[in-house]
Amino acid sequence: MKRILIDTNAYAAFKRDDAAAVKTLQIPEYIGINVVVLGELFSGFKGGSKELQNKSELEQFLDSPRVEVVLVDEETAEFYAKIYWDLKKKGKPIPTNDMWVAASAMRHGLSLFTYDEHFNNIDGLILYR
């Protein structure tokens, strides 16, 4: 059973009707979306001219029985701390929000669907491509 967590750019590619993203999201039986990703999406919507339409489309996406909002908890914070220090030791920092997304994927045993290459630097993170 394929279980994934989607990054902001994966959702954006899906909404742009990117054929690869659409096809990729048809496969998993479970699609998680982290609250951090929701925050990034809402921020982008607020800065655009189609805020209400974008929010409505996101709500439709979230209403799918295959989609679940993934919350951040204490165990997620432990994964975040490990990711932070591992990347710091490597000298390969990534944006804070992306560390939270990766921590959520790892905490819940999900593969991460993203287009950002810097996630390759996180030991133990499984990427869904």
C-alpha cells in the first residue's frame, strides 16, 4: 500500500494539471498533507487574486477519503531535532518549514512527494518519485 505525504510544490504541480503530478497522486491509497504545507498554501492563496477559489479547491482535495491532514506532535518535534542537527553537521541546511514536512513524513512512516532536491540530504527520509 502506497502512503505518502505531499509537499507544497507537489500540490501546486497537481493544481497546475502537471501530468506527472496528477498521475502520481492517483496511485497512493493514503495522502497526508502536513499543517505546515497548509500554512504555505494559505499564504500563497492570500497573496493571489483567486484566494476563495484556491481555498475551495483545497477543501475539495481535503474532503477526499484518501487525504488526511497530518498534525505536528511531540514525536514529530523529535524527528525535527534530529533532522536539524544532522543537516547542520553536514553543512547542508534547508528551510525550516521543509524540515517540519520531512519530520512529519518520517514520524508517520510516509514517503514524501516533493520536487525539492534538498530533501535528498535527509538521512532516513523516503522520497516518492
